[in-house]
Amino acid sequence: MERIIIAIDGYSSCGKSTLAKALATRLGYAYIDSGAMYRAVTLYFQHYHIPLDDDMAIAEALENIHIEFHYNPVLKRNETWLNGESVESAIRSLEVSNAVSPVSAIKAVRQSMIALQRKAGRNKGIVMDGRDIGTHVFPDAELKIFMTADPDIRAQRRYSELKAKGELYSLEAVKQNLLDRDYIDSHRLENPLRQAADAKVLDNSHLSPEEQLQWAMEQFKASRSRIH
């Protein structure tokens, strides 16, 4: 059976990664978390104090950044590795979340990450989620999904995730972080967050993960029928 590329875009904390992982598992596809790639770059920039307005320092830093995804058999999940070290927990902190959108808006950073993403998808059979996957990285993807949800619901989801990890922030701070990221992602010059014209919209404000997966599988089957 011919494999396809599935692009999932949308706002922060809409559950893009959760759906993408489940869909990839169901289909036997590879899953690529593009957001984790930008978070890893952000973590590196923070650690080495890379100025976001220094083109030379950014270019040099990008030459020294190596991002990989490895499966953790104990935790049964893919993890992001930066320069030979697992950074899956570190890149999910609110400190990284507060800084990732400005870093992601840098042209050189986007060009570097997009090149890696396109390389990962050259053989198809992947599910990739992010902000510009269906509009820029893979504009010819056979299935594009755009996810959204009520901001208050998204904030509560993110707040609960952080609290479960022992990271205590106020709900107001978490919501403001999401709104700030939404604005930056939607207004940046380089490949802003947009709904692709041919994307299928999923508002999952009141849907369970199982209901979302069922909806996505229906879209997958429909896309397959269009191909043939």
C-alpha cells in the first residue's frame, strides 16, 4: 500500500503531538515532532547564551546542533536527543516554552530545521506536527489537518501537564504563555502559522483522544480513496 505524508498543524497545546503519535502508531508510520526540534534549538541557545540578533553566532550554533529522535523502550516513547543527550524533559519546561516562538521565527533556524524535516519525509510514511508543515514544509502532503481548541481549555491542559511534572506555575501564567506564542507564531515573517486551504479542521475542545484518532483515521481513509 502506497504510504503518504500526514501534516498536522495548529495552535499550542491543542494535542497535536498526542494525535500525531497515536496516528503514526496506528498506521505504522514514523512520527516526527517538529516542535521538539525548535525546542531543542531553544534549549541550546539558552544554555550557551546565543543572542537572537547575532546572525554569526546563530549560524555557528546551528552548525553545532545535532538533533535525533530515539525510542525509549522503558517509557515506550520517542525522545528528543540533543548532541547525544536526551533532553525530552528539559525542552518541555515553561522557560523553553516562553522562548521557543522567538527562536522559531529566526530565518536561519527555520531553514535549518525545515531541511532536516524534508529529509525525514523523503520516503513518506510519516506523520509530522508543527506550525507550518502543511503550508511550507510539505505543501503537497496527501493529508493535512489543522487543529484548534478553546484557549481556556488549552491552558488548562497545559497547566495540568506541567503540574503533573512538578512544575508549579499559575494557570494565568500558562494561558498568557499560550496567547503570546499564538501571536508570535501567527505574525512572524518566516512561514507563519496558517491553516492550509486544503486542510481538514479539527476543533478538539470537547473530544477525547480516542474520538480524535477515530476522526483522523476517517480522514486518512478518505485521503487514500482520493489518491486512488
